[in-house]
Amino acid sequence: MSSVSQAQPQGRPSHQPPAPAGVSMRDLLASCAAATAVSTPPRAPEPEARGPVRDQDHHRQNQNQNQNQNQNQNQNQQGRQGHREAA
């Protein structure tokens, strides 16, 4: 007998049902997430700018002034829009 006679006929591929996986998709995804978390090195903390206390207080005052100016500008713009709608 030749090797051709022992093989499957060419027109008929063998159909085997897929074997069910032993792991659920949820467990598989969870294990991938855990592996990523474990294999990722920790990030170094961002360096904080350290300056004299005066400069930090001055910076906070400038921030507050800028916020107040932005609020005033927004209120002025809303007031102008109200006049346009009334006209």
C-alpha cells in the first residue's frame, strides 16, 4: 500500500469539533491584567518643585487672581449674551 491510500481523501478535510478551553475568558483576561501589573516596573514619583515659602504663597495668590479674572470675564460674556437675546 502506498502512503496516498492511507491519507484522507483530498476533497474531504477532517472536521473535528474544537475542544472546549479549560479557562474562561474572564479568568484569561484577569490573568493577563495581573501579569501586566506585575511585570510593569513602578514609576518614580514626579519631583516636586521646592522653593521658598514666600514664592509658593505668591504663586497661590496669582492663581486666585487669575481665577477671579476668568470668572469676571465669563460673567461679562453671559451678560452681553443676555442683552443680545433681549434685543
